[in-house]
Amino acid sequence: MKPSKRIVNPKKLINSKWTAVKPTNKEKHFIVTQLLLPEQTDQPVSFIVLEAIFSKRSQTLAWEQLNDNQVWLQGWI
């Protein structure tokens, strides 16, 4: 079975809420705190900073990873 994918608009990601399908270190709920803009302004957003609500730990990842329903669910569930 092919993993289900959603289409997320990177320009609307700031302050969006996400739930990890398989939490690690009690980190289940996350919020997008930053869009990392490329040096060339004509290039699209490619990375985001995701912050864990519980531990405040931040991680940088490609925003396209949020499209994978096997890893991330939109909202706090």
C-alpha cells in the first residue's frame, strides 16, 4: 500500500501545529516556528524549523516531510 500524502503549502506553515505519529522522547506535539528562506529570493522555501512543545527542542527538516501521513499528522491529535 502506498503511503498517503497530503499537499502542504510551505508559505502557510508558520505557526502550524503537527503531531508525530511515532513520538520519541515524549515529543509528540510540534509547531513550525520558522521558515528558512534560501539565499536567493527567487528560490522556494525548502526547510523549516519545528519545535517540540514539551521539551522546546528544535529540529530543521525539509518541509516536504510534513506531507507524509505515516510520519506527521496535521494539528495536535
